[in-house]
Amino acid sequence: MDTLATNHNSAAAIDPVAPAAIALNQVHLTLDGPAGPVNILRGVDLNVSAGTALGVVGPSGSGKTTMLMIVAGLERISSGRVEVAGTDYAALDEDALALFRRDAVGIVFQSFHLIPTMSALENVAVPLEFAGLRDAFDRAEEQLKAVGLGHRIDHYPGQLSGGEQQRVALARAFAVKPKILLADEPTGNLDGGTGQQIIDLLFELHDKSNTTLVLITHDLGLAKRCDRVVRIADGLIVGEGLSDAPGATGR
């Protein structure tokens, strides 16, 4: 296994003694299946410095999304250690973990996950209201304007295109100014041109906010835009970079 201590293709130097924004240490996840225990993750070690954009690539079923859900605090590990933004998940019960996730972690899914009975403005305001912010709707409107949807704030998801729905999802994810932004195939349900616009916007917001970004993608060309890339196969991180990844020369 390649060492993961160095930054991949990053223009900015990373302080080697700075605390990691994400630290996974010998993370295992085993689930019970009809035929017996199934090892989903088999000892994942990963450290991601604050502000880094990390691309995660690998075949379907390799454990990419599971690792993302663990970082998000949506899946509990079987053994090992998970520390995100200086917080050890083992020390948090479910309620405390939900509060931490609300304040520190933004998530963008492939399928948008907007609330269909709420307007774009209301969807973005939800996490801000949960955080008890009195100016939740003002902040939500500001964030929608930042993603180019100031003219669509009163529209419902069913009245928006796929690209517009993903822009709302991005606005919602960034509204609370998260320390960690997790994106799982955010362009998977979009056409090529729209997907490119969403990715450009994602990286623009990442750069402006200096959020630590973890991006799962099958697009090696997209992965190359990240500061670092790690490859996962069969529940393990098997290397860093794309030099020997299948199809590394294409998009």
C-alpha cells in the first residue's frame, strides 16, 4: 500500500504537523449477511489535511460510499478510530453525533435528497433553522444567490431541472459553513454539460470556504482536479494517485 502522508498534485504545501481534518485509523466495518459476516471495510487508514480536496475512486462495491458514510457519522464502525474536525466519534452518542454533523459536515448526494413539499429557500433554510439561527431564511437566500438561483427561491424541486436541484443541494450543504463537505457522485444524475457546471461550482465554493472536500467519482478526469486522489478496492485503500489506475489517461 502506498503511503498517504503526502499531498497529491497540490499547489499549496500542507503543514505535516497540522491536525488532520479527517483521520481514519484501522477502520473496519463488518455487517451480517445471509451467508455470514461480510467485511465491507478491512482496515482503512487515511489522513486528510484541512482544506484539501480529496478524490476517491474505485470500482462499484469497493467501499467508497461506506467510507463516506462513516466520515459523515451515518454509519458506525466495527473497530478502529474515526476523528473528524478534531472530534473522536467514539466519544459521541447518536444525539451528539447528529448535532456535530449538523454543525460541521455538509453532504451532497447523487440523488439531491431535497424535500419535495418545500421551496428551494425552505430546503436550504432547514439546517440553518435546526442550528437555531434567527436569520436562517436570509442566509438561505444569500446562499441560493451564490449558486445562481436567486430567481428560483420560491420554486419547488419538481419545478426545477436536475442541475438546479443539485445547485439547491449544494447551497444547502454549504449554508452552515461546514468544515467537511462530502460529495458522492454529485453529477451522476446529470448530463455532461450540466454536470460540468455543477463541478465547477462545487470547486468554486470549496475554494472560497476552504472546506475540506471528499469527492467520490468514477470520472478520472474529475478526480484529477482534486489535490489528492486515493484508490479503494475490496474495502482497502490500495494506493494514491492515478498513475496506475485503469483508464488513467482518459476522462
